Amino acid sequence: MSNELANLLSSNPALAGLDEDTLAVAGGGGKGGVKRISIKGGVFRKYSGGKEIGAIEDRHMNIIIVKMAHKASRMLYMQGYKEGEKISPTCWSSNSDVPDPEVKSPVAKSCSDCQYSVKGSGDNGMGTKCKLSWRTAVVLPADPSGDVMQLVLPATSSFGKEDNGRWPFRPYIQHLASHNVSAGRVITRMAFDTKSPVPKVLFSPAGVTPEADLETIAMQAKSAAAEAAVKMSVYQVDNSEEGDGGFEQTPALEAVAKPVKRESTKATAEQASDVSGVLKKWSKKE
């Protein structure tokens, strides 16, 4: 930090805090870096800047959903997707209805007419070749004004039936809506389905978001971090003569940095005891 900025901050403490424009242009390059939660391997993992920085062994964790994509998205890799490789998908859709306008050669006019969205079109005849997922932005109940983290849910965690008071994501949101309850007003428990052969999480209400935190949750929902978390961006290659050989749209696989820190009331003692230690449980990674 320059001496000039340090002097300004020391004499004007209220100066600290990022607005959405500054955060968006800076690319979320704060101390916290880019963050997301993954269920890879049946373990809750924390990523920052594309690298795994920790994991917790608990089979469940509590979250508050601050923003959700309104529809599931789709992405088709004809040659298969390999983690860490920059491969442009063949086709994709932000709303799982029709290919996005940026798709140069859509496989079909609509996703419902695409042969790769049909069950059994996936590898070894399992699932679909074109993968569905649902993008959400979440915070931890113990720190609602802290990091907004992206949580991308596969189709198995997004659709399906109730299982003993637990639901896949969309049926869970429908359950809340049927009782006139918004997702951000409840603390949601996310737990692994131990009967599933693949990583799958189910959702259930675990508590009430404290009244004093509702304003913070509303602000988090409007943050650049939450917007980035629910937006699908795609790596593409520019093959035009005018192009420079390629360009990348950073995949929106992760939410970014902390918004302005604000006072918030912690959850009740029972809720806090369940969630306040989550951050400390992340296993340290070198």
C-alpha cells in the first residue's frame, strides 16, 4: 500500500470498503481472493483462486442462500471435460432452454430437441452428455457479511424427490415457496446423501435467519460477488482472422472477495454452536 493511501486510511477509517464497481473492475483481487464451495469427492471443499485451500470432514454444513440463478444451465463437451484443461465446450445454454447466442454452431435449436440432453446419451449410457447444473451464491450463517461463495450443484443435487424431510435444490426451493418463505430468510442445512454412488447433497431448513441479518443478506444478494456466482461464463477460442488466436471468458465457477464488512447479529446460541466453527474446520492445505 502506498504511503498516501495508508495515511488516508489511518485518518479516515470510514474510507475502507468496496463498492460493486470497484470490486468488479478489480476482479475480486482482495485478500480473500476468489472463493467457492465444492462437493467433489463427497467432501465439502473450499477453493480460492481455483486452488483447493481446505476441506471439512463433516457430512453436513449450514449455509444461507443469498442468490440463485433463475434456471439451470447446460454445457456440452463432445470430447469430455477434463479438470484443469482449457477446452471450449461445443454448446451451452444459460437457461437450459435454448443455446446461448454466442454458440457458433448450436447442436440443436432448443435443448429439448437435442439428442445429447436425452437420458442415456452420457458416457457409458449413463445420464446425459449435456450436463445440467444450478449456480447459487451462499454465505455462512456465522458470518453473513463475510465471503460470498459460489456453490454449483449438479443435476443429481438439483432435481429429484424428497427423502425423509430433505430435498434436492429445486424441490427444496419449491417447498419453501409453498410456505411463503424466501430462501434467504432461513438457515439451510446441506447434507450429503450417503446412499448415492456419486457426490449428491440434499437440503432442509435448519433455522431462521436472525432479523438483524436480513439487511446484510439483501446487500450480499446485490453484490458483484453474488452476481458473478450465478452467471455462467464460458471459455471460448476465437478462430477468426482478426483474432489474436484465442481469448478466455473467466468461468464463473467461483464467487469473489468480501463486500463491505457490516455489523450483524450472530445467530442464536444453538445455531451458532452448529456453524460458528465451520471456518476453523477447513483442513489447512499447503
